[in-house]
Amino acid sequence: MNIPMPANVSTVLPNSYSSTDNVIEGTSPNSTRRTTQGGSPSFRQLRHPFLIGVAGGTASGKTTVCDRIMQRLNDQCVVMLCQDSFYRSLTETELKLAAAKNYNFDIPEAFDQDLMMNCIDKLRNGLSVDIPTYDFTTHSRAAATQHVEPADVVIVEGILVLHMEKIRNLLHMKIYVDTDDDVRLARRIQRDVTERGRDVGGVIEQYTKFVKPAFDQFIGPSRRYADIIIPWQRGDNSVAIDLITEHIKLKLQQHDLIRIYPKLQVIPSNFQTRGMHTILRDRDTSKNDFVFYGNRMCRLVVEAGLGFLPFKEKSVITPAGEPYTGVEFARGICGVSVIRSGEAMENALRECCQGIKIGKILVHRNEKNENDLIYQKLPNDISQRSVLLLDPVLGTGNTACKVLRVLLEKGVQESKILFLTMIAAPEGVHRVCREHPQVTIITSEIDRGINEDFVVVPGIGEFGDRFFSS
């Protein structure tokens, strides 16, 4: 995540957007299929929320940070989940320990992680959820719950949010709020005495016996997983909050799949590309027009893909005798087309890269609905090359993943594969990005989904048949 941070904000690691969406064959993880009276499928679009985790020591200012972010995102739909809501109800034995100030509330075992995961999973799949309410005076879960609707942004706040691996792996942005120990202790005393009915001596004893050791063992070390560390000593860091919210707003302007998959690239849309898509998708478009505009669109996708190839700096002398410092693409690239439709993209690649080697792979679906490798002809040194994989339509992702496995078996590095496709269905994007997270996908549009006949909709039809038919 490339956010320029001044001295009062620490960036630790480049942001790594991850997703563990479960994609079932023939179903769309970002849409719910229903049938109209006429029998044709329609889709109810579901949100793919941007998940943010905010962690830090007890009373470090996590809730305040979350509130400031939510205030600045006032034009967006934002919900916050507090890890404190997911404390377990204590057993009789544990209640006795708590009454004797001898129970540790700052360890992972104190929380109902399964319930918390279930709530987060529902929200990230566009479903509403009922959040439990915890009573800190009785140390039990109250009967009342809080109903939360799906949102564009979900903020998960808690001391162990970055420590818990399953939760951490779902987050698209990870924030750690860093505050000095003495400041946190003072805030904890004020909070627990005022809001939770505890005495000062008991708070200090609990802090010394359980809170500080748990911080040193679980919470403090989890800062290494943070994308951003916010110093929060005086209860304010407006620069950090502004930078974070601006980044979130930028992400929310993008297609929701781009928010969660950093290796997915969609060519910016304009009237030219929309016009070409209109012609290509029209079932009444003539063969000549389909080929002409198909070639133009393939060329745009290929040129966009070439921009992601590795390069090195190069200096030249212009005809005016002046030096110019530019870049030179690294050598050692090749194309691989998925027979038959992928061959339609070969001319565009040859026009952009003179003399490029192009291999071919043919995959066929058998009676068991499995993909068999029928034919392959690849450069002998393909393991040393960057590969531009060509297939105009990414549907379910079955064929794409089979082809990618073939390339990996040949020794091609996953990070050196660029998958170029004109149209992608969300199902295929989820499948490829989940199984091959280092593969870069470049497409011109993301369609609505796959219908019950495994056809991309609104789609473009059978691209190979329309392009090559006589």
C-alpha cells in the first residue's frame, strides 16, 4: 500500500490484500442467484466490503482512531465490530477466578473466536448479522444483540485483532495504534473505574498481573503484521487519520474486487472502450465488425499488460544530441494462448512485441466435469521467461487454473505470469486470485457473473466461434 507517510506515521509493510472467499462451482461469491417468473436468472449484487483491522494495547486509543476514521468517511457506509463484544461468558469456575481478580481477560482464549469469525464472514459476504453484547459487570453475554447491515467498510477493532491469524488474513488494511505504557495504564484506570465499576487498586493489580504480560506476549508482537503504525500519545494524530481515510476513499472508488485483490487490474473505462464493448457484445454485430473491434480491444489489453513487465533504466542520446533517461523492458518474455479463443489475441501480441515466441495450450472438459490437458507446445526455456497468458474470457476459472498449473509445473514463476483477458467474471477472478495470488490479471471489464448454464453474463458469447467462424 503506497501511502506517503510523514514522521508521525509509520508504514511497516506494503499492504497485502488477501481473501479466502469460498467459490463453489457454478455459483457467484458476489451475487445471489434467483429466478424470475419467466425462468431466466437475475442477480442481486452483494458487497465486497473493505475490511480494516485496528489493534493496539488496552486503552491505546483504538476506538478513538476508529471513530475518527468513521467520521471522515461520513459519505460511506461503515460499521465497526469491537472484539470486546465477543468475550466468552465465564463458567462458574472462571467467575470465581474473576471475582478473586485472578482471571486473564487479555489472552486469545478469553474470546469466542469462532463466533467473531462467523460474524465477519457474514458481513464480508454481504449478509446482515447480529452482534452479541457483553456485560462486563456479570462477565456474561447479554440477551440483547446489535443488528448490523452489510457495509462498504467494516472496521474490526480489538487488542488481539492482528494476533489472531484467521482474522488477520481477512483484513485488507491492518493498523496498529502505538501508545506508551504509562499513558495506556492511566486511560485504563479512568475507563474501568468510570464505565465498568471497578476500583483503582483492582485495576492496577489486574494490569500488573495479566494485562502487561499479555501485551508483551501477544499484542505488542502483533505490530509486525501492521501495514501502518499510528503513534497516539496525546489522543490525536490527524495527519495519519487523513492519509488513511483518503486511501480508503480511493479504494472505494474502484471495483470491489480490485479492493481485495492487488494483482487484479482493470483498464480505465472511457467512451471508446465502452463503445467497443457495445459492438462486441451485440449479438447482431457482423463477423467483420466483431473481428475488427475484437482486434482493437485485444491490442488495448495487451498494451496494458506490457506495462506490468519488469524493466530497467536506460539512457540514450536523442537526434538533437541530448541525453534522455528512460526504461527498457527486460528481455525474456513469451506468450501462451489458450486454444481456441486465446489465439485471437496472438496478432495483437505480435504487433506489440516483434519476434515474440508464443506457445499454445489446449484444455478440454471431460465427462466428469474435470479439465484434461490435451495439447501443449511451449518454449523450451519458458521457465526463464515472463509469460503473457492469453484468453479473451475468464469465466469460472477452471480452464485458467488448469493452464496456470501447467505453467507452474514447467517451472514458470507465478509472479512472472500476466493473465490477459478482455472480460472477466467475478467467479473466475476469485478462483484465480485465491489459488494463484501472485498472478497478475489484466482485463477491460468485469461482468456480472455466471448463470446456471455456466455462461458469463451479460457476456460476449463464444468468443472463438464469433471470431474464427467463416
